[in-house]
Amino acid sequence: MVRRVLGDAMRSLNVSETCISDMLLAVSEACSNAVRHGGPANRYEVSAAIGAGQCDVRVADNGVGVPTMPAHFPPPDTENGRGLLIMRSVVDEISFGITPGRGTTVHLRKHLAWDDGADARPRELAAV
């Protein structure tokens, strides 16, 4: 659901498909981590804002926190451990807010590239 709403919002503003794909990949990884590490209920909240030439997404869960950013990708035969590095590689900024006893928030920010071939539409603030 998050991918669809965010992708549609970005497309409505003529954001390039490459930029949309990068942001949706990062958001998918953040949501996956929230389900995996976010506490016993596996509940999380996503908020997004598009404006001023960038997309900001926050994924908040009720987990105990995130590990430090890995220095490099794990070996190819390892099943997990790539999500944070994938997110970092496709967005311009990534940060974490950890509140003991209340959870973790992953903040993703990407500067938007525009699809110049699309019909011009006003690029106004959208929030979901």
C-alpha cells in the first residue's frame, strides 16, 4: 500500500521513474526492517511529504533500535544485513531516531529528478 500511494503521488508530480524506483526501494527496505525488528506487534507508521524538490519519508516502529550502519555488504551467501546499505545507496540522506522504550524512526530523503518528457503539471507539495 505504501509503495502504491507514494509512487502514485510522485508520478502525479512528474518525478522521474528512476527517482521513484530508488525511493520505493528504500521505503520497502525500511518497512521490511520495521516488521522484522519493530517489536512484537509488527506495527509501524509511515509518513511522507513531497515538496521543495525532495521527498521525505519517515518509517517509525516500536522496536528497541537499529544497529550501526554496516561498513560493507555481507558475503553473497548471507540472507540478511543488506537493507541499511541498500537504503543508503539509493537516497541522498538517511538518519535514525531512537527513543528508548518508544521505537525507531528511519528518515529517508531524496532530491527529486523530473521527467522532462511528461506533460507539465504544477509541482506542488503533497503529503500522505
